[in-house]
Amino acid sequence: MARADAHALSLDQGFRMMLYLLGPNETSFARDEDVPEYVEKATPFFMMLMLSELLIGWAKTGSLVIRINDGITSLSAGVMSRLSK
């Protein structure tokens, strides 16, 4: 059964989490059970940053700034790292 998420992130906290700018009081917990699933919380922000990079690069150069095979390989590595959970 899924537990209630007592540690919901605001938009500000999500972006600060992606840039390692959260303070110790936001990332310290008394019990292991209280630690949130950071990867699950970070995934939407990570996808937004990837899409932003793609759109900004395309707007500046008029073409894709990433190679599709490199992007697929990176995403596949991320998915594979989560399969053991």
C-alpha cells in the first residue's frame, strides 16, 4: 500500500533539488522511513530541464543540439539503474 506523501515538493524546492541547493533542514530526517523517494520526485524536473535544453538549443541554432542516439543511451542507462528497485 502506498504511503501518504508527507513531503510534497513545491516547484521552487524541486528546482533547488536538481541544482543541489536544498538546505540541511530540508534533507535531514529522524528515521529512514521518513526519507522521500528523491528519484521519483526529481524525474519531472529532470524531464523539464532536458526539454528546456532541447528547445533553447533548437531556437539558437535551428537544429537539434543533441544526438538522438546519445539521448536514448542516457535515458536507457537511467531506466536500467532503477530496475533493481
